[in-house]
Amino acid sequence: MALTMARGYLFVYNMAMCLGWAYVLGRLLVTVANPPPPPDPGYPHTPVWDAVEAPLKLFQTGAAAEILHAATGLVRTPVGTTALQVSSRLFLLWPILAGLPPVRGRAAVGSLVAAWAATEVPRYAFYAVGAAGAAVPRWLVWLRYSTFLPLYPLGAGSEVALIVAALPVVARARGAYLSLAMPNRWNVAFDFWVWCAFIIVMYVPGLPFMYTHMMRQRRKALGAAPKTRAM
């Protein structure tokens, strides 16, 4: 099947993302298998973050394109759930991990990256094969719709753990980190600590909602023979 321009773009995008996340996963595994020696006293020990920072920033930020894909109808994916998943990860990546160095040494960083990467490699591979117009192998369909079973709770739990770890760090800089106090010319106040606490609370209804949504997708996908997908 000749690739249309849209399919060609989606194939390149998804293949690049698949390879990128595979690289992130590989960097993580190498670091865990051969951890670097701890630094001198007084210096932060953040081996996982140091190993994956650059590719993680690149490929997780690149996932923001999926919101545009859904919004423009390029793929048949709900915009709301796509935006929710991508924005929650970007929140963890940039304001929490990139912006707060004391959080980067937490063990949850490793479990977070493992959950994200191990989920994304088969997901993007699935989309790339579909965009190429080929029949998606049954094993890849199964991986696409099954890895979330253990990995989504692991990832969400790691996200919550890191946001909780960020709270005292943000509190020490309250009013100085991503916050806006009154009075100001916009007449608007924003407290990042309160926002972090709100996000933690929202995981309570958000996790079962997203997990149920993905379970419905799994039943629909695995209940029938694999089909060619163009996502």
C-alpha cells in the first residue's frame, strides 16, 4: 500500500518515538546494571536522571504532538484523554524533575522512567506498523494493550511519590517558584504548592478513570482479530 503523506508522517513520527523511548529504556537499564559511584559529599546523587535527562526531555516533550494529531483528526483518538495523559507527564518532567533538583535523586525516578519507557516502546511500534499499512502482529497488539496492566499503576504511583517529594522543596521556596503573589498588575494569584497538592488529590479519581478507559480499549482490541491501524 502506497503511503499517503499523512501516513508517511505518522510512520516517521511513531518510529522515531519508538526508537527514542527504546534508547531511554536502554540508558536506564545500563545505569541500573552498572550504577556510577556516588559523588563527593554535598553533591546530589542522581544517576538515573543524569543518564536519561536529555532523551527523556526530547521524546516526552515530543509526545505533545499527539494532542495535535487527535485535535486535527489525523488519528482517531479522543482529544481529552490524550491531553490528560500527555500534560500529566509534562508536569512531572518539567516543573517537578527539571525544575527541582532535590527530587531527582529519589528512587521513584527510576520506576517512573521504567514504566513510561516500557509502555511507550510497544505502543509507538504498534502505531508505526499500522501507519505503514501492514498487518499488526498479534503479539504486538497484545503488548500494546497489556503492558499498562502493571506499568500504569507503577507509573502513576511513581508520579504521586515524586510530587509528594516535591512539596517540601516547593514549600521552602514558596512564593518564589512558579508562583504569583498578590498584588500584581494581572490581579491574579497562583501558588504552585497548592497546585501540586491539588494534582495529588486529582489522582484519586483520575487513576481509576484512566485505568477503566484503557481496560475498555484492551477488551475491544483483544476481543477481535488484529486489524491494520493508521494511528
